Amino acid sequence: MKYYIIAGEASGDLHGANLMKNIFKHDPQADIRFWGGDLMQQTGGTLVKHYRDLAFMGFAEVVMNLKTILNNIKICKADILAFQPDVIIYIDYPGFNMRIAEWAKKLGIKNHYYISPQIWAWKESRIKAIKRDVDKMYVILPFEKDFYETKHHFPVTFVGHPLIDAIHNRTKTNPEVFKKENGLDERPIIALLPGSRKQEIAKMLSQMLSVIKDFPEYQFVIAGAPSQDYSFYQQFLTNDQVHFISNKTYDLLSVAHAALVTSGTATLETALFKVPEVVLYKGNWISYQIAKRIITLKYISLVNLIMDQEVVTELIQDDCNPKRIKAELQKLLQTESRTKLLKNYDLLEEKLGGEGASEKTAQLIITALK
């Protein structure tokens, strides 16, 4: 069968790659074209467009890049028409994907959505389009099933969270070998995860680096995003106490003592690696002012949203400053705070269900098509 997959950011690339592996496992003759990244490309199939050319963050940024976004939609539609897939699989990325889904539905193409748009956070009105255009929805957060089925009477399937598979199935990292291979010394590591898009990296990394002088007994290591070249990060590497490692985020988290993390999927990844973290977010002023008026969630990190309580500290906008970051990071390094946080991380993993999300979803898609 022919599958067309659209993922528009780094997390979608990871989940798309794991889904593709399981599609190939259960349908060895599968023909897959996709929008995604390096991980999906390594899995097989044909890459149409890389997510580094798609990811625009925030309201103001989307407006400034509207011409590019509309052109990408045009390219995508033309490619789908030429390929004639049996199904389109959408991975999050709703601003783009919901437009394609509406168009594809009118052509009679099957629309399966893996990893729901976060309409429980904002733009809940999108439920009308989802009900109209999406044939099957596979959700990965436990509260999403109740949101869709109880509140909106739209049947969905909770498949568990694919990050559990991605983390549990990886090759284990030897801390001593990792430090030696990457030029690190024996001091405990504080990982810096500033995001994957240039604009968020530029804004967040300067905040994270502002506190390194206050923690000389630790070494700070920037997790470089696979979508960005080292040359982009060089402008921030003005202190020889800061190290940079590209495209090895999971290896880094597996040996880290603590982390400063930009809000997003990385907050959940860090928690599943059992690394104490402070969550940071500081956006474009205009985008932030708009967002805080339309997003009614109590928390911005997936960890706190899933647990429905403040498990990890969130420093947002004005609170995201050197003084607060230093104070919260100091707390994380204390035994009592770490012990409490790690217990909550164990409860978090229980809530997310067991392993097998990617395989379960692949089987459900293939069965539905047959």
C-alpha cells in the first residue's frame, strides 16, 4: 500500500520514523513518501521536504512567512495528487496538516491523524474540522481520549506514548565513554536543550548560558538540534566552559545530572530519562501577548499537563531571567528536591501507558486500510 506521511518538526520526525519502521515491519511492500527529517529519511521511503524548511514558531513569525507556507501547501497537494496514496498520515503540525486534510477528504483520500493537534490547549474550534475531515485519530496523551470522546463525542484510540518506545529501545550509553568521546571532563553534566528552531534557540540559549558562571562544579553541554548546523551555534559559544554536542540529545540526557529545557516535547523526553529539569519559555513579545489571551491551560510543559500539577518548575516570559533560573537550578541540585521529582517522574511514566505505541498505531492503520 501507499502511505503519505506529513511531519513538520523534530518531534514529528522521531515519531514518524518509529511509525515507518513498524509500517515496513507489517507491510514490507509499503511505498512511503513523506515530509519529515533525517530520522525518517534513514528509515526508508522518499523525503519530499525537510521540516527545517517548514517550522515557523509563533503568530508573528507565521504571518511573516505566510508566502512560504502557502507555497509549501501547494507543493504538498501537487505531490499527493501525483503519488495517489491509499492514506495520508498526519503527525501533529495542525496549521499545515488540517489544510491538507480538508482538501484530501474532498478527494476521497483516507485521513489518519497520529498525535493529535493540541486543540485542548487552544483553537478548540478545530474539533469541527477534525470531525469532518479525519477518519481515524490516534492519541498519545491519556487525558486526550476523555477530551475527544466525552466532551466532543468523537471516537479516538489511545495508543500510549511513542517516546517510551524511543527511549526504552535505544542502545544504552556508557557515561565514561560518552564523556571521553565528546571531550568532557568528570564533572556532573547540566544539559541545555534550547529547542530546534533558530528563533527559539537564539532567544532561549542566551538565557540558559547566563547562569553558567554560578555553577563552576558542573559542566554545561548544549544539545544541538539535527536541523541546525554547528555554525549557527558558534555565535553563542563564547565561554570555554560550555560544550556543544550535535544530534545526540538522548545520549546526553542519559548521562545528565540536571537540565534546562525549552518548553515542548523535550520536557517530556527529559522527564522520561529521569533528569530533573527547569522548563523555560520566552517568546516574541507580540506572539506571547496573543498566546496568553487565547491559551487557558494552567501549565505549558507536557509533564505538568499530564500530571495535572506542578511537578517541574516553569519559568515563562518575564520569569525566565538569570536570577530565577539560577535559583531554580540550585533547588534541582539538592537531594530532597531531586528525590521528590524522580518519584513523580515514575508516576508520570505509569500514566503514559506501556510500550508499543508505534507498532500498535501501524497495525491499526494497516488493518483499517485492508
